[in-house]
Amino acid sequence: MSDAPDIYPPSQEFAARAHIGSMAEYEEMYARSVEDNEGFWREQAERIDWFEPFTTVKDVSYASDDVHIRWYTGGKTNACYNALDRHVDAGKGDKTAFIFEPDDPNTQEARHISYAEALRETKTMACVLTNHGVKKGDRVTIYMPMIPEAAYAMLACARIGAVFSVIFGGFSPEAIAGRIRDADSDFVITADQGRRGGKTIALKANVDAALQKTDADGPTVRHVLVVKNTGGNIQWHESRDVWLHDATPEAQTTEASGGCPCAHMDAEDPLFILYTSGSTGTPKGVVHTTGGYCVYTSMTHEYVFDLHEDDVFWCTADVGWITGHSYIVFGPLINGCTQVFFEGIPTFPDAGRFWDVVDKHGVTIFYTAPTAIRALMAQGDALVTRASRASLRLLGTVGEPINPEAWRWYHETVGDGRCPIVDTWWQTETGGIMLTPLPGAVPQKPGSATLPFFGIQPQVLEAASGEVLDGPTEGILVIADSWPSQARTVYGNHERFVNTYFTAYEGKYFTGDGCRRDEDGYYWITGRVDDVINVSGHRMGTAEVESALVLHEAVAEAAVVGIPHDIKGQSIYAYVSLGEGYTPNEDLRAELRQHVRTVIGPIATPEFLQFAIAGLPKTRSGKIMRRILRKIATNEHDALGDTSTLADAEVVDKLITGRR
Ligand code: WTA
């Protein structure tokens, strides 16, 4: 593809129908969004319904001695009301909200769920929650498969003002227990089992195992609300467990007598907590609030995906991640759109599944992750071309940098050269899309997330000095000012929030990503500059994997680095030094990899594990030299750089000989 173009302007046909149809229009609206930032966001707030108007648009300080972020203060609204009730009230109750596409298309039927039905189910679940003592401000833990009840659970919490904390269904009992403890949550919503790629996932059993741990050291979970999904065998704890279907009749009575109306939430009341990995310590509970989050997710969903009334949107993420929160549940529903809600995986029954589903449901906008694109690309074109994909008009990616080769395959083979691609850069902490082409306006370059969304002010800093760099350059990506869906704090630990994001460069939001800006002002994300690894678009902290490893009795010390991986983007390479009396062997290697899987979950499993027989390379002050470990792992031992600070140079030679 050496003669492939470097730049792909939107087609005239696409631009003609787009909300933003030219570069001039984008630039004009962008300039206004920055120059009159408050006026701009005041207007945009009208896209959601408010029970009471706000008094202040923006009240923000990034000063490290006083970080506070508030938007639309004084306003009262409700995220569930905006996602469901108002569409039904406006006569759109019959419109399809979700097209549920099940894991196994050969044994399960797809189902259309209208806005009215989604509202009914959500109200029932909300009444079940209130009937079991859940109140505004309580933290509810959600551990669910990708079935519509996962969305109802989130919306039901939003409806009554409970703060939900969704845990991805691939996480282990240990990880669930940690998050329940941190959020001090006493109510869990789960399902008997989940389905993924023809296998069943033991969700309820994982919750049971997690609660054994939390029962030992609190908080005591009062109830586990269980959705019957597969009907598989599970253990039952009479006093604690509640079947959703058993609680439904009483809930319907409550509802009939006017129970569970939408709580009038302050714009700044927390909507959810979502745990994400950082450089150090345990995952952080990032807190998002109500008003600004609804405004920003709905606005980005409309403009970035150039949403029209007749679109069928499909975001392939799981609701356990921020992408699922913002672009399956809140953004799309607030915009009243029809979307596919997918239970399965891209490679089941075979690797043509995505494109079959596109045809089956007439998907027009498709949003997925580079890791999936690369994995499907490796399976050959025939699985793509057996589907017509004629309905597609826009493609999107998120989660990690997309390599130009995968971008071009997505464009040419999946999109038949017809569909613009929006490469969207954002984070759990940003709540919504930050850098992206607007598909009808901004010419795309494969591998670049291009330009900022409205109201977003990116800057590139020189890493050491923090100096703001102009023009074409490379450095650290920061954001100079706030936007409505920015995370407000880390749950229960504002100091950690401040230290993580606002002390690296005074007065700026530190993203943790490196980036390059080219001669056209386009941004190219170069990856994390901290100790976060991105495996298949999932964030893992090196410290988390290391702590999991040292929990094992055989391990004295561990160091973990990320190395490039063709499909996953990055994979995990672990160095382990063993305690007295343990000898390295293949069984122990397998056991340690399995151990990480058990402690955190399958996504954290080290791809390679090397025994550091002579120990880990350290400075004389005892600091592990990761830079060197990274070079050894990627076979670049000729380029180890400065090794003069090493306490014991021989350690490095031993590691090089013992490389996996
Ligand atoms: C990376 C996912 C390059 C980045 C929404 C960021 C990306 C981290 C892109 C956040 C992209 C996300 N291009 N890198 N389009 N999108 N990233 O919190 O390193 O799971 O900091 O949010 O993913 O991951 P998170």
C-alpha cells in the first residue's frame, strides 16, 4: 500500500449531510467554544432537560492547592430521565432503544427493545432497589454480563440517585472485593451467569467468593440482586440473595402507586464511580457527576458520530468500561438513538461475526477498538466480504493508537473506502471524546486522532521543564482547561486525584500520554508516559501486576513492563526473583501466570515471565531500573543506554542470557 494516500478528506456526499460539513465550520465553532467557553457550554446545556436551571456554568480551579471542578451548579436534573423518560413523554416510546444481539446467533434470538420497554424495566429495577433499602447517595456495585439488564441497573441507580460502580465481568473475586471495600458498597447487582463466545462465565459464583472476603473485613453486603440469565446452577444465600423476578411483582405495585420517580439530582451529585488503573497503587475510583457528564456525552455522541434520526449505532465495548458507560448507555440514550447491544465477542461463532451483525441489523455507525480490528484483519478478507456492509456510513476506533496499516484495512476492506474513520482519543477520566476528527469536516490521517473536540484545549509540554511547546513538536499531552464531563475526584481520596492529575504540571490536567503535533496541528498519541500498560485497549498498572505477583509465596520481588504486541498493542512481560528455597521451573512459571489471572483477571496475565536468577537491576539507592528491563524485554540490549548508576552490572548480563 505504498501509494496509499496520507490524508483522507471527507467525501462530498458525507459532508453534505453532516452536522459539521466543512473545516471552516469546525474552526469557527471551535474558536467560539474556546473564546466564549461559558457561553458555549451554557447553550449546549439545553440539549438535556433540567428540573431546575443552573445558576453558574463553570466553577473550576486547576491550582494544585485548590483543585475543584464544578459545572452547572444549582441545576437539577436526572440522567435516567434524560436517557429514557423524556423520549417516552415526547411520544417516542415505540422507537427501538436496543437491538439485543445475543452471544450465540444459532441458539438465541435477537430482540428489539423499545424506549418504553427499557423505561418499564428500569423503573421496576429502581423500585426493587428502593424496596430493599437503597437510597440516594448509596453505592451500588454492578457486575453483569452484556445483557440489557446491565444498562437497566445503571439507569435504575441513576433514577433514584444511587451511585453505581460497574465492575467489568472479567475481573476476579479479589478485584471485586477490593472495589466493594473502596466504595463502601453494601448492595450488588449481578446475574447467575454470563455468556461469551459460547462459554459461560460464573458471575454469581465470583460475587459469592468476593463477599466471603468482604464479610471478613467489611463492608457487609446486605443484598445481592440476581438476574436470571442462563438459568445455570448457582449457590443461594437465603437471607442475602434476591432474584429480580421474585422481587418484580412487589416492585410493580410500588411503581403503580407512584414509587421511584426520577430523583432531582444536583448537577454535581455523583452519577458513578469507575475504577481505573494508574501508575501506582490500587485502581482509582474515578468519580463522574451528573449534569456535565450528560451534556458532554450526548454532544460528543451526536457530533463525532454525526448522528441522525435513522441511524443504527453500534459500539462494541462492554459496559464495564468507560466507553460502554458513555457511548452505549448515556450518550446514545440521551440522544434517543437506536443501537445494537451485543452480548458476544468478535470471533464467535467465527471471525466474521461483526460484519454479519452489521448486515443483520443495518448498522450505519460502527465503533470498536484497534485490537479487534487487528485481530480480524489477521483472519483474512473473505470473512468481511461475505457480508455486504452496505448500511455502514461511518467507522470509529477507541482505546489505543491505531497503526496506519490497520486503519487502511478498516477503511478499504471494512468500509469499502466509503466511510470516514473517527479515531477518538479520550480516557476514563475525561468521560467523553477529546481528540477526534469530525467526520464531515476534518480530513483524516491514518494513525492520528487529529484535532480537539469543541471546548477542549490540548497543549504539548516539554517533559522536563513543563514549557508549552508551539507548532510541530513532541512532548507530554496536557489539557489547559476543564470541560463538563471531566472526572471530579477519586472516590474518598481527593488528594490522590490532585497528585495524579494536577501536580505534574501546575495548572494543567496531566493525561499520562505522550503526543506529537504535526505541521497541520494534528495530534498523534504516542502512548503512555507513565507505568500504565495498554493491553488490548485495557489499562493495567505495572504496580498492580507486581503486587499480585508478590502475593505468591514463591516470589520475593517482581517488576513488570509493557512490550509491543502485534494484535494486543502491548502485552505484559514480568520479571520475577524467587524467595529462598524456590527454584525456577516451568511448572512454577505456569503457576505464577495463573496466579495473576486469579488475583486480577485474565486481562492481566503476563504474556512472558522471566525468572531473574541474579535479581533485578537496581540503582545504588535501590530503585528498579525499568528502562533497562524494557530494553531487555524487547531484545534491544545493544541500546541499554546509561548503565553507570547500576548497583550490580552483572545482573543485567544474566537477564539478557535468560530472556524469554
Ligand atoms: C489510550 C478509554 C491513542 C490512551 C476511552 C489513554 C488512545 C488511555 C486512544 C485511556 C486513541 C485511548 N489513540 N491512544 N484513539 N484512545 N487511548 O481510560 O493511552 O480505558 O490514556 O479510556 O487509552 O484508556 P481508558
